Amino acid sequence: MADRNELIRAVDMALAGDREAAHTIVQGHEDDSDACWIHAVLHKMEGDASNSRYWYGRTVHAYEAYTDPRQELQAIKAALTY
């Protein structure tokens, strides 16, 4: 299980435009479904639907659930801070 604070940091980095740093964090936690969810959104932001769908497949979340990746990242952050 990934450190929640580290995943929140990845979300904050993605929201600030540093997707590369966020990507580096989540790649270190490929066995964690929340990290996979963030990973999926990062690829959605890049326009890589195929890769994004792969990462969504490792979660309980759906590619189609959010049309705005930034709103989805905010939802992820909220879920991580509950």
C-alpha cells in the first residue's frame, strides 16, 4: 500500500502541471489501486486513451466517469484525504 501523503503529492504535482514528477511517484506503487487511478488520469491528460484505459483496468474506476481530468484529480485527492 502506497503512502497516502506521497499520492496526494503526486496529485498536487499533476494539478500544478508537473505530470512527469507525478508519474515518477505513481510508477513506484503499481500494486496500489489509488496510484493506478492517478496513473490512469495522467495518461488521460496526455491524450493516451489506450494506456489510460489499461491503468483504469487495474482499479474499480471507469475511464468514462469523468470528462475533466483535473476534476478527477480533485476527486482522487478528496478520496485520499478522507
